[in-house]
Amino acid sequence: MDSVAVRDCVSLLKMLAEHGRTVVATLHQPTASLFLGQVDHVYVLVRGQCIYQGTPRALAPFLAYALHPQPPCPISHNPADFVIEMTQGPFEPNVIALTLEILNGKRTCTMEGEDATTALSISPIKVVGEDLTPEPRVKGRSKVGIYLQFAHYTFTGLIMALIYGTHLNDAGQMFLSLKFCLGITVFFTYTQIMVPVLVFPSEVALLRREHFNGWYGLKPYYAALTVSRLPLQIILGLLFLVLCYLITDQPMEPARFFYYCILGLGTSVAAEGVGLAIGSLFSVLNGAAIGPMCMAMLLLFAIYGVDFARQVGLPMKLLVHISFMRPSFMGLIQALYGHGRAKLQCPSGRRQFCIYKDPATLIRYLDLEDDGNFLGGIWWPIFLLFFLCAIYRLIAFLALKWRLSVSTPNIRLVYHVKKLFSS
């Protein structure tokens, strides 16, 4: 724009700011009249480092103060031009001095009596606000989120364990054991899917801006996103699993407990992958509808054929295993009741006829024998679970890559998809 258009544009922005709006603008070498007369607060960046933050009229005194004994900005010179000159070419070392003096933006500069002062001077400069960053509030919110997750996993684990109690050793209530295994799967599914569905779309919007600026690539971002979530996910998942295992009086066998924990944690990671895939593809509004729909389909495949397992044909067996909840549910049953578990207790009135006194009977009924068939072995559900986890996360990565693309066909496809859902 020419100088007149720039003046009119900045005047309009100034008017908006005076009516209670916040206007943030990036200015490259503004004129002195605009810089000193229209701008309320300035933030100067050089190579990603903040070298000044404060009012425009305090810039020249600050430079004279921080760069002494170098010559100060002449009174007839534009401070915006002067700060560029003093940080380029032979004056590049000044960037370090200014960054240290302003604490990389953690300090802000003003001038006392600025409204009544007509000449710039070093004496009225004032450095205030030793730390203006919002880091304490961010950390506080993070702590609150961790506390809420800890309470969620703890209380849900306690409630679930107390509901089932020692009934899982009662051979007369074997189907209660199936509900317990399904309950663990459903807990991890609903917990891990809905959080990314509701939160991740806003991160995608931020990712698009930062990736477009060239600050980082998609691969390191996605790797960091995956790895950073694992420690807390594992700790809280183990807390829930241990509470359920101990309070329900399961066998104290290390191998059985190991399989049980691996399956539970694998379910958590796989469910998060589904949530990331949905959050990458859809907005919060559409994801809130798509998420429950996907969970309903996954749950349907998880429980299909449980009561007539031996009559399910091979094509349907293959189809239901696109749901990670299927190997999780069946694997937990195998981990808790398969592989030679000791006989269970029978109700006092049914000692002569107790079908599931031997847990192997349930394993045979569900067609989960370890005899080399399609579902044979405890490692097959674990392998399938983590394979599906990799597939879901690959879908999420490809969805992010597609969202970051700016090609015309993608833009048109997004338009038609939005039009379809809005209609």
C-alpha cells in the first residue's frame, strides 16, 4: 500500500482499538508518525528473539540505556528504523545484549510522564514487570488436568472393582466375568477416544499455522505427540488395572498379570489412536457426533458372536477384528481365565452341577482354545491389538498430512464435505 492507504488503514485499526477491541499487527519499518502516534505497545523480534517490549516512545531511551556507550538514536531519526540499523550487519552482537536486557520479552518498558513529555530522554525510562509470561497459569491448568485424570482413573477403578468384588471367582456367575472384561475395554475406549475428539481439532488449527511458518515438520511433531502422552497414559492405566485386579481377588500369577496389563494398556493406546484419527479429520462439532458412532460400531463388533462363537464363519471373524475392542475383550478373557487357571468356587446349592467350575469350559465355549486355530494363543490378541493401534495412528498421521496440504483438490473436497454435513 502507498503511504496514504497505510495511514487510513492504521487509523481504522486505531479506532477499533479505542472501542475495546485488541488489534495485533505486524509492521515492517513503519513511518515515525504511525509508530509514535498510532501504536500503543510494540514487540520487536530479531531472529526469533525479543529485543524490546513496551511503549513506542520508550524504545529510543531503552536502546541508549542498553547499548551504552554506542551513540543514541538522533532526535530527528525514526526509532523503528534505528532499531533495525542497530541489529543488522556489524551491529548484530547488539541482539544478544538487548535480548538479555529485556529478558527475551519478560520485561516491558514505559516512560514516566509520557503524555506530558515532548522530548525523549534516558532518565524517565522505567523497567517494570519482571515476569509477564503466562507459564504459571499454564502449569496450573496442566496440574488440574492431571489431578482430574488421576481422580477419574482411581474412582472408576475402585467403583468397578467394588461392584464385581469377589464374584469373579464364583463359577455360578461366569457371565459376570465377561461383563468385567468388557467393562475394562469400554472404560479405556470411552476415556481415550473422546478426549482427542474434543481437544485435538483446536491443536490441528494451531499446527496448520505453525507448520505453514516452517517452524517444524509433521513427522517430528507427530512423534513428539505420541511419545509425550505415553508416560502419563501408562501410569494412570496401570493404576486402574491394578485396583481392578487386586480388589477382585484375581490369581497372583506374574505371567497372567503381565498379559492382563499389556492388553489393558494396548486398548488405551489403540483407543487414543482412533480419537486422534477422528480429531484430525473432523471439527469438534462433527467429531462429537462421529466419535460415539464409531464407538458403537466398535462395540458391536467386539461382542458379536460371543454366545455362538463356534457358529461364526471365517469371513465374519475377519470382519469383527477391524475393531480393537474385539482382541482386547477376548484377550482379557484368555488372560484371566485361560492357560490352566485353577478351578473356581461353586455356589453351595449347585455343587453337583456347576458348568464353569473349570474355567477351561468357558474358553472352549468362546472358541478361544490355545490349539493353533484363528484365535489361538494369548499372543495373538496382543499382536492384533498393537497392529490395529499402528493402523489407527497411521490413519491419524495421513489425515494430518492431508489437512496440512493446501492443494486445490483438497480445498474443494473439504468444501464439499462441510457442505454435506451442514445440509
